[in-house]
Amino acid sequence: MKSSAIAVSGLRKAYGDKAVLDGIGFEVAPGSVFSLLGPNGAGKTTTVNVLATLLKADAGEVSVAGHDVATETRQVRAAIGVTGQFAAVDELLSGRENLRLMADLKRVRPADQVVGRLLERFDLTESADALASTYSGGMRRKLDLAMTLVGSPQVIFLDEPTTGLDPRSRRTMWGIVRELVADGTTVFLTTQYLEEADQLADRIAVLDQGRLVAQGTPEELKRQIPGTHVRLRFADPGDLDTAARAFAEAGPARDDQELTLRVPSDGRSRSLRALLDRLDEHLIDALEFSVHTPDLDDVFLALTGRPSAEAVSR
């Protein structure tokens, strides 16, 4: 567990008779993005609060940055940064003053130099002396994350950091997260945007009703869901007919107008090689072929039995 940036085993948390977290476990590699997905009420924020020492677990072992969250709380807090669902900035202070306050609280020196670097990194220099109350939603989010980075934490918890942001601001935040990871920071991300997890996460865990129902890379999770297929496009109807007969046992779907055939496949290299060999055996030349897998919306629906908030809002 020491080699992991975050290590969780048998984590349990209940409120009264309701088990919010029912013995979950996972590990997060240093310098990676780990995304926790789940419906509203699944236990994502509770997990973050336990890992960030804001909430005491009922049972289980949890270490962050090599420190036990129950017995080494001070060391954990010194190693982490937390950004919640709502920007925690003081609107009566300017952007510069918010950052300076955080630097003073964390006793970071030289404070002015640290604040200046963060303002520049987050493209807030021009608005540094304006009140945070005048900032747009995207600017407040950037300021909030900049405040989290004061003191250079090893592990950052981002609890739905782009909720409510417009697509442009969201992509700006994605770029910042990628830069943090490139610098060696570990990011623990909860999000309701599946595209966000797909874009950023090295590994994903899906939490539903307090239990982890799946873990893996985005591609591994997509491959677990039926629906992966190879799409073949042909030059003429004759080749399409021949290919349809050659793969008849697989139950392919054909489109005579587009001259395409969809052949179910797991998308792995061995399966693709066998498919291409079958084409060669029947002297068929496909103009194009591509592998199509389910997206994370499909994964989310299959694992939790309900569509994601992102899919519902479309």
C-alpha cells in the first residue's frame, strides 16, 4: 500500500441503518488520474471526505500519500489539496488576496512569488486585483484550483470540479488537470460528466449504492459491455453479399445503402486478425474497416441500471 498514492481496503461508512459505503477498495498510482463515477447518492462525496480526513470511516484501511488517514491526519492534510463542487473563494477578496490568504494559512514562503506563479499559470494575472465576486464561473473555478495548489500538494481531490461550467471552461480545466499530472501530481476525480472521465482518467471505478461494481481503464470497461463490433465497408454489393455469407454465424448487421457490414467482435487483435483472414479466404477486399466500442454512457447504464446525469441532460 505504501507504493500507492491512495490505497483503500474494506472502507465502510453508514448513517444510521443506511450503508453509504459498503466495504469498497481500490488503489491509485502516483502521478495518475483516478476517476470515481456513480449516480447521485452513490457515495462519491462521502469517499472523498473520508480520504481527505473530513469524515471518519466506520471500518477499513485508508492511506493517502503513504499516511494512514485515521492515525496520521496531520501528515495527510499536509500532502493533499481539495476542490469541492462549489468554488470556495472569498468573494470580498481579490484573486491575489485569496491566494495570499491561503499561502499565509499554509505558511508558504516566499508567498508573493508563489502567488504570482499561480496567477500566471491559471491566466488570472490581468484580473488578479479584481474582487472574486466579479469573476465568471470558470474564473472562480480556476482560482479555487489555484488556491488548492498552494503548497504543492502531492494528491489533489477534485469533487465534480467542472459542474455548471460551459464547455470551453470545462476544457480549460481539463488542460490544467493534464498539466498537473504531467508534473507528477496525483488527481482523484469525481465527475458526473462521462466524457470528462473518458478524456482524463487513467483508471475508473464505478460506485453504485455504496459498492464498486467495476474498475479498470476506460477501454477495459467499454470492452465489458456487449456491443463492440467491426464495421466493414465494401466497394460493391457483390462483396457485401459475399462478406455477409462469410460471417453469417456471427449475426452481422448489413446496410445495403452504405455497403457496410457490422460484425460483432471483442475488438482484440486476435479477433481482428481472424476476421481479416476470413476476408482473405473469400477473396474479399474491404475498402475500410474500423472497431467500434460502447462509450462510457453504455457502461454506466449497464452497470448501474440507469443513464448518467450527462446522458439525461442531452
